[in-house]
Amino acid sequence: MSETLTPIDDVGAAALAAQDAALRHWTHDTPGPIRIGSDEHLKMFSRMLLDTHDPYRPAVLDWPRLEPDALRRLTSLPIWDIAVQTEGRASIRVKTYAKTVRDPLLREAIEMDGDEEARHKVVLSHLVQAYGIELAPEPSYPPPKDPEWAWMFTGYSECIDSFFAFGLFRSAQRSGFFPAALVETFEPVIQEEARHILFFVNWVAWYRKNLPWWRRPWHSLRVGAIWIKLVWDRVAIARGIDADGVAHDSNFLPANREVLGDSLKPREMIELCLKEDQERMSGYDPRLLRPRVVPGLARLALRFMKK
């Protein structure tokens, strides 16, 4: 006999649906074109992050009971130390940079970003506790000496990792690696990452437009150095996690493609990542800039891969 929703369940389901829609869809209330780098552009990408905040509390998330096989697959993933420590570092880096920002609206948005990174760490901590996953001792997370560098490093790092995480998460859902109940619980965290990188790429464009011309070459050199370090770190990750537990900055591991997903070939996985990236960004105001570097490199890679 099928179950039916009670009136209270109907209200709860409707509230959750409305909350999810608010997380994924947003349009700025100022009509017409908006110049990149303008005050209105700053207001638009700051309000996007603030208005789409999902106020869920990690302590009340309902972690579903998993069947033995599903639990074994989840606990065997070699990513949990890296995931928890990455979010811990990201939170302190973002919050430290927020203290240097003068504009009150932008500072509020970046503080929100840092709070959500801290919440991701709490979510992951509760997950590993709920399923009995043992972690290595956590290191301390000191505030960075160069807040702007640390903020940009975190932002560009998320641009890379989230792109692959979108595809891997969907692949793990389709293959049944992650049970449906666990996917539903984790979905808001994945979507929050989409908001973060959307906010970040618009901040980069706004920030650079407002730099004096003589500071832009130095800024470009810093960004180039960040990308070199990020690529170097990802090569190290692709070779495997250090046996002594050293964790790198990565929200997810493309190296676990065949473990997590449904045995997609590299070309199919890249196509899935592109599709998921586009879909997760599609609900936000089209006047906001979208991440271009990682999707562009992915499309370039597809040109050299056999179908």
C-alpha cells in the first residue's frame, strides 16, 4: 500500500521545494545591461550569494541508514581527510580576507562564503561520525599571512574541483554508488559550491576592472602563479593520496572517477562535467559571468579525444 503525505508533510515538502528553488534560481532586480566592474555589478553578484543562502543546520541533517554494501563503499573512499581539511583551510582563508574588505555589502557576502565553507566542514564531520569513518588528526588552521593570495587560491581551487565534483556526484548518483537518500542530503552542499565559484569569477572580473592600470600586471602574475601551483597540486593528487596522510587542497578527486561513478570513459566524464556545470549555473541571472577557464580547457580536451 503506497504512503500518502499528511497535510503537515505537504507543508514541509512545499517548504523544502521553495527553499531548493530559492537556492538554484535568482535574478537581479535591476533591469537592463550591467557593466562589468560597476557598482551595480558588485551589488548583483554580492546579492546573488546572500539572497540564495540556504539556512539549513548541519546538526539536524538526517543521515540515512545505509545498507552494508553502500556503507562499505562510502567508508572505503580515500577522500574524507582531504575533504574535511580542505574546508577547514578554505573557511579561515575566506574569513581572513573578508576582514580586509571595505565595502560593507561585499564584506557581508564574503563572510557568508566563509560561513558556508565552515558549515561544509561541519557537514562532513557529522557524516564521518555518523558512518564511523576514522580520520587522521586534524591540523591547525592558522590565518594566512597574505589574505588576498589565500582568497584567490581558494577561489580558483574551487573552480577546478567543483567542475569535476559536479560530474562525479551525478555519476555516483546514476551508478547507485551514493544511495538516493544520501544524494538528497548532500545535494545542497554541491549546489553551494556552484554559487561560490559563480560569485568568485564575478569578483575577479570586478576587482581587476577597478585596479589601477599599473597594478594589473602584478595581479596577472599572481594569478598565473596560483594556476601553476594548482596544476602542480592536482598532478600530485592524480598520483594518489600520500600514505602518511598529507592532504592537498581538493574538494573531490578526479582520480576516483572509476571508483565513484558508472565506469564512464574520460570523454564521457568530461561531457558529463560540462553538462552538470552548465545546468547548475543556468538558474542564475544570465548577466552574471560564468566560469570559463576550466570548462574551456575541458572543451579543448574533447577536441583531441576520440568519440
